[in-house]
Amino acid sequence: MADWGPVIVAVVLFVLLTPGLLFQIPGNNRAVEFGNMQTSGASIVVHAIVFSGLITIFLVAIGVHIYAAKI
């Protein structure tokens, strides 16, 4: 059985935390902008830090595991 927990958590967080898709911190004109589909170097760094913090919490502290059974 393969542990798919880290893969699924990483993919979901990557999609949700893509700068400019749902929100962008810091925004180009404001602190937080929603759905502007633009990005900057600062927002990439902030989103990378948030991503690494959340993935550490989910995988190390909580220990998310999803096992796929063979059919």
C-alpha cells in the first residue's frame, strides 16, 4: 500500500496557495488582493513560506496518511 497523504496535501496546498489565483499577499496595490491573476517576487516568497509552514504542520505535526489499497 502506498501512502498518498503527502502527495495529495502538497498538490492541494500548491493549487490553493498559487499567488494570484485565489489571493495574493502582498498585493500590488493593497496588502491582500483577491483573484487578480498577477504575481510579484515578494508574493512568491510569502506564499512559499506559508506553503512550507502548512505542509510541515499537515505532514509532520498532524501526520496525514491516505493509503490506497490494491484492487
